[in-house]
Amino acid sequence: MPCARCAAAEVTASGWCASCEQQHDTWSRQHAADIIWQAFTGAGIAMLFGLGAPLIGLSPLFGIVGVLIGTGTFVGVRAWSKRRRRQQFLTSALPRAYLPSKT
């Protein structure tokens, strides 16, 4: 199966060749600050439930569940953002001097 991005013959487990994986890694470093808002979203939800539930008189068990919900939120938002950034990378153009081999 050829690379989904440049049609190179040898691909990795992701479906891309090693060169495209390296280009994606370099490109994604421009968006490294994405993890800040993702972590703050998860932490905010965890604090809202974890601190808010016992504060209004609910069982501390709701606080523990809130931390799990916050963690799940972080993991879900992170996965969604990684898929979105990968699609953005796919729609970007290949480098000008990049000529894949058709062997």
C-alpha cells in the first residue's frame, strides 16, 4: 500500500512513509501550544466537579468522579485536536522540490 500523502512505496504503521512522518512532526511543532488549552479545559472541569461538588454538600465521591471526567475531557479533546491538525497537514501542499518515486 503506498503512502497516503506522497505515494511512496514503503510506509509505516500510520499509513505514511518515514519522510512524511518527519515532515508532519516538524510541522506539528508549530502548534505545540495546543496542549495548554487542552490541559486547562480538563483541569477546569476536574476542579469544577472535584471542588464544587463537596462545596455544595454532595458526596466526596462526586469529586472523585469529577476528576475522572476532567481526565476524560483532556484525553478526548487531545485526540480530537490531533486528528484535526493531521487533516490540516494533509491539506497543505507538498514541498516544492519533493518528487516521490513511482517504483
